[in-house]
Amino acid sequence: MDELLSRIESPKDLRRLSLVELERLASEMREALCNVVANRTAHFASNLGVVELCLALHTVFDFSRDRLIWDTGHQIYPHKLITGRYRRFSTIRTKGGLMGYPNPHESDYDLFMTGHAGCSVSTVLGMKSGDDLQPGEQDRHAVAVIGDGAFPSGIVFEALNNAGGLKKRLLVILNDNKMSICPRVGGLADYLDRLRLNPFYTGLKQEVSRALSKVPLVGDQMERLLEQARDSIKAGLHGGMLFEELGIRYMGPIDGHNIGQLCKYLRLVKDVEGPVLLHVVTEKGHGFQPAAADPVFFHTPAPFKREQNGAVAVKKSSTPSYTNIASRAIEAVLRRNPKVTVMTAAMCQGNNLEHVRDTFPDRFFDTGICESHAVAFAAGQAKSGLRPVVDIYSTFLQRSYDQLFQEVALQNLPVTFMLDRAGLTGPDGPTHHGMFDLGYMRLLPNMVVMAPGDEADLAPMLDFALEHDGPAALRYPKATAQRVDRPLAPIELGRAEVLDWGHDCMLVACGTLLSECASAAATLRGEGLDVGVINARFVKPLDTETILRAIETASVVITVEEGALAGGFGSAVLEAAADAGVPAAHVRRLGVPDRFIEHGERAELLGDLGLDAAGIAAAVRELATDGQLVRGHERRAG
């Protein structure tokens, strides 16, 4: 089954294989991908689509010296299989195993961790520029592989414009599969379709270009005339001169599953002076019929078992996730209020918004992988009198920070931000963990920042945000929704919810770790400690009255947050105490320390960080052992 694959220790081994053997190897690599996804959730359809491209690249180039960056690195699996990681491939996306994205700590063949889309052309151009400035390095080739879903990102056009001006020898491979995670959108998608569907484009373009290059040029007037004719013919051949006008030589489109043709074209463009864009057409899910038929579902499918007639998904959870709860809440407000709109940045499936899109097509907007534009676009809608909801992953919203500041907060516009995947995202790892939103959102004047304690808080918080006369954000994790049993208090601006008061310790939960705090408190009460719990709800404005009361009356106060401690919720509590002149030496913060967190199951990572119920209880016991609780009693008695 892995006769050839098991013998590939490095890409150098590919060069001794025949074309027939390379095609057999492609089949073995697809089988390895199927075996992994049968056991765990992993990126699948995108990896099936680039197997032949990966083999051709490593056959033609020597990336132990040349430069290769895979944009949106979830398509890195075939690359890992042939760069010395085949024997560890079964560990991918497990704690301590291979990362599901490029990782320079794993291999010298991985240059950047690329979990966000669009930056490959910029970074590989920077590397080529750096190589050219160093003696003996100018012969390195530089290649970026970028998908058609990422291609409309603004930074890509900035990089292409710069590349055309610098005229560096650079190869950009456009992997065109008509998809990102969901079907791609926008004018550039239509442009690529025209290029790909032109029935005579490739061959005729080459013949005309060859013929025109042989026409003698006599005099300035004739030269100008022939240049105009050449430009007119080129424009007619490929529906416009977008890339050529940027100074990028365009070639293609070519079949991305024909290894022989791929190698031929890669050798052809390898030593072309100046930047080249090679347009490669692939099929997402190629080689596995169910994935090719439904690449959206098979982007990151649940583990499945294969049968002769297709694939049957297994291990489906009947418990809704916070994403499901958020999607239902968004749909409900769209039904109630005709001024509410919703937008996302190529994450319709990830945010579970397909039903919203289909039910309210006029008020649903997918901007593509263009988060900065999405936020500025929402600001424009808000200025016109609408109430836009921007539903974007926490880690991706970072890409639009200037627009959060300039176009939304500074204008005090009523844009609501739904920050999905806030906190630990489990196997997706450090590129996708939403660690920093509490810090970067609470810095902005006018911005209200909320964190629902459980699923019961989420919909009321959205309702509150849409009634609030200014920008507001709420965050929630990629996790199964939890419900903490208590009488639900209404959402009021800057007001926390007290579940219980405790004199020995007060646990102040920011977000959905409320259930872990409640569980820890119940355990500790069984051990004789008087422990209370506060559901903070608001990070900004903070409920200083309630929290300062807890600091003044409890022996120990522990803040708990699923985010970076630096600048986070616990920092906000300490700032409030300092501003009020309240001693806070007995306040402890639990959260994510000042380091990037690797991949693993969310429960595993919470346990490692001491953010599960056991870890929170252990922190309280440690303080009791150290005498903090006793000293607190003495302080109150005095």
C-alpha cells in the first residue's frame, strides 16, 4: 500500500522515479491522507487537491536550498509526507505530534507557520530580495503556492505590485480549484473563470506570442503600432491584462493533476527572469469521489469510514457548539430586525452560516478572505443606518485591526463583532488559537467587550449589542456549548452576574470557563472552603463595583480567562483595583502565559494550563496551603 511512499526519506528520492512511479506515489499519498482522516478531524479536500502539484514542485526544484511557501498552510500534508515526516504522519494534529500547518521546528523545508491566508507572496518575495543581497545566494529560486480563495486578499495585490516593480525572479503558483473553504466570491473569481474556461487560450496565446516576438520593429511609429496590436491581441486572448499590467508574466492555465505537464511547465518557468504567475487548475478533493463531490463538507470532516459506495461520517455530536448557538441567534435577530445584516470573510461554513446565507441572501455578505475590507464595509453599512454583525474568527479579526480602530471605534459606529474560535482552538494550534482579542479589543475607546459565561448568555448578549449605540464585541470558543444551572440575570451594560458569594475565595470567570469555575467551587465547598463564583460577562466596561467588593471581602480572588494574561481580563481587574486604591496583593490570575500554545485537544490544553476544574481547584488549594486564606481571615478580622 505504501511501497513507494515508505521509501521517500527526502524530496531528493523523487528524482529517481519515473513518471509512472510518481503517479503511483500520488495514489499512495492519497491513501495515507484517507487513513489519517478516518481517525480524526483534519484538513482533507484541500490536501487531496495538491498531491500532484507537490510532487512536481519537489521534483523540479531543490527546496533544501530553494524557497517554498505554502499559503494557508492547511494544504501542507502532502509536503510533509515527502519531506521526512511520513513515519510520524499518523500523529498529525495530536498533542506532541506533527502540526497540521507548516512548522519550521519540524523541518527545514517549512519556512513559515502559515495559518492565515494571503501572505505567501510577500514573504517569499522578501526572502528572494534578502537572498539577492547576500553573496552566493542569488541562485536560489523562490516559489509561493497560493489558492484562488486567498488570492483576492489585499496584501496579495500589494505584493504582486511590488514584485512587478522589483522584477525579481519569482514564481507564484495560483492553485485554482474554485474554492476557499466555501465557494469563492468576488470579481476576481469571475476573471479566473474566464481564463480557465477559454477553450483555446493556452495554445493560441503561446503561438501568437511566439509570432509577435519575431516581427521586426522598424522605427518608433511602427514599434508603437505593433506594441498596441500585441497588447490588443493579448487582451482579447485572456479577458484582460491584469497580471501583465502589474509586471507579472502570466502562464497557463494548466492541468494541476497531470504530473508530466506540471513538471514541463515548472522547468519552463524555472529560470525566467522576473516574476511569473503560473495558473494551475486543480480539483479540491481530487482522487476521492465523496470529497470531490462535496469539498465544503470534506474540508475538515469528522472521522469517517469508507465503503464501496462512498464515505459515511461517524462520531457526530448531538450537543450543539457555541458556533451553532451563535448562528441560531444571528438568524433570530435577522428575522426580527430588517436592518440587521451579517457578514463573514470566507468562513460561511466555519461559522455555520449556510442557512442564514440561504434564508437572507440580500442581507448576507461574504467578502472573501478580506477581513480588513469586511470591517470597513460593515462600518459603511452602519453609517448608512444598518446594524451589521461581523462574524469572524478571533485570530482572523486581528488582520483588520486598523479598521477596528479607524473606521469603527473612532467613529463610534454600531457594528457588532462575533468572535468565533476565541480561546484555544485545539488541534489547529498557535496560528488559530484566539488568544489576544480581549487585549486588543479592550484598548479601543467606545468598544464594549463581552464574554458569555455559557450558552444562555450568548443570544441575550447579541440582542444587547444590537440595541447598544456603539461598537460591541462578544467572544466564544470552538467548543461544545455548556449551561450553568442558575437563575439567569438579564444582560445590563457593565454588570456582572454573581452566582455565589464566598469569603475564602471568589472565582471571577471571564467567558465560558464559568462552568469549570462552578465545578471547581462545588468541589472545594465539599472540602470545607467557602468559595463563590462571579460570571464577569463584561470585560469593558468592567463591573468594578461587584469585583472590587469581591477583592475587599474575600481572602483570595482568582480571575480565570481563556486568553492571554498580558493585557487580558485579569489585567483589567488589577487596573481597576489600582485606580480605586484597593489593595490587590491577594488577587491571582489564571489564563494563558506569555508564550504560544501548541496544538492538542482543547481539554488537554486546558488541563496543561490549569484552566480546567481540577486546575482551578488546585490553585485555590495551593493558596490555602500557603496560608493565603488564613491571612485573609486575619485581615478581615483586623
